[in-house]
Amino acid sequence: MGATVVWTQKGARVHTVTATGENKGAFDSGNVPPGGSFRQTFLTPGSFNYICLNHSSMSGVVTVNAPTPTPTPVTPTPTPSPTPTPGAPSAAVLPQAHVDITNFAFNPRIVTLAAGGTVTWTQFDTTRHTVTGVEWGSSPLTQGQKYTLTFLRPGKFLYACTIHSFMNGEVNVVATATPSPTP
Ligand SMILES: [Cu+2]
């Protein structure tokens, strides 16, 4: 791209270098007499077909390649860690949560609580259900029974009813910043 092509007329007759095809009008030498020359600088990539207007059997093509893009070095930007605000209350993180087991579903299906908090499930259905996690769980609960569990470790705890596998829920336990004692 940006290169110049020079046509030198060595024939005995008058010829032209005239763009045709999709780039018709891009350049036209006009009549180049014997011994003359025509130069054309190509600034845009593409395929430039040309002919001699005086002799339709004479044609050529100039192919202009796009420059190879120089790869930009990628500098990975570290994701800034959020700075904990001291003393700020943890929004919407409850020390305890309640889940109703009703109509073959855990309601709410997802609860979020602070580490060290407890979740209490209350069984309202006449059919028995369990609250079963990976390494924890209740026995089959009859109507009116409750099951309470304290979650000490932060994390996402999935659970289901072992009797009805389509019944499932999630306990999200989030770590809480220990407030620094005020002197
Ligand atoms: Cu069940």
C-alpha cells in the first residue's frame, strides 16, 4: 500500500493505462506516446484492473495488499480488589434465614446469610421432605417439623430433598469483616 507503479511505453503505438471494472475511474493515464510513461500511486488496498482504451485486448491488474497489522502488545490489567469499608454494615446479609418447605418447594429457594448464621427450614407439606446437602442434612421431616443448621464456613451450599430430587435450594454464606474494636 502506498506503492507507485510506473508503466513505461516501449511500443510503437499510443496506449493508455485506464482503470476499469469495480475501480473504474481510479486512474487514467490518457494517451501515452511511445517512450512515455505513466505512474500511479496506490493508497487503498484492492484489485485494480486496467486496460488500454486503444487496444481492448491489452489488460492488466494491480493488486494492492492491505498492510499487515502490527500486533499491539497486550498488557494485562489487574482487576482491583474492592477495598473493604471499615465499619460499614454488610447490606442484606442476615445473621439467620428462614426457609418454608411448602408445595414441594423451598421458599425462598436461595438465601444469603453471614458466616456463623443459622438457617431454619419449616416443613408445611403433608408429604415428608428432607433438607439434604453434600455432607449435611435432615431426616425426613413431617408436617410442622423444623430443621435448623448453623453455617460457619463461607461458601455456596446446594441442597435438595432426597425424596423429591426436583426440590432444591441454595444457601450462600458470606464472610463478614470483623469490626475493629473502637478504643
Ligand atoms: Cu420432598
